[in-house]
Amino acid sequence: MTELDWQRAEPEDGEEDLPYLEVAAGPDGRIYMRESSDPDTVVITTQAKWDAFLKGVKAGEFDDFAEEPTAEAPPHSA
């Protein structure tokens, strides 16, 4: 996996030591994802599924996962 060009968002101030998601497009057309704290565990998906995920992010389909929990709404469980 070292031949992949891993990309990640720039950390915000004070978040340099936190784990982050890295993403790479493979030469086989698939998308590779890993967490910086566990780079040996890699998730692989298709370009079509990645594109659908990005479209959902841009449309706000996952915004409720990013919001801070309130007293009325319990946090999401995995």
C-alpha cells in the first residue's frame, strides 16, 4: 500500500495529534481508505460507491452525525 498517494484534510489548530482519515485512488480504479492511527487496516471500495458517498455528503445526508448531541437527542450509537 505504500505506492498509493494518500490524501487527508489539513488538521485544524490543536488537532495535529488526533487520528484522521486518509484516502487514496488506486491504479486499479478502486478507492482505499485508512485511519492514520491504524494504517495497516485498509478499507477498499469502488469509485461508484465513493462518488455516491461524496454526493450524499455534499447534499447534507450525514449532517446529523456531525452535530453535537443535545439534551433532547441522544448521540448515535455504532
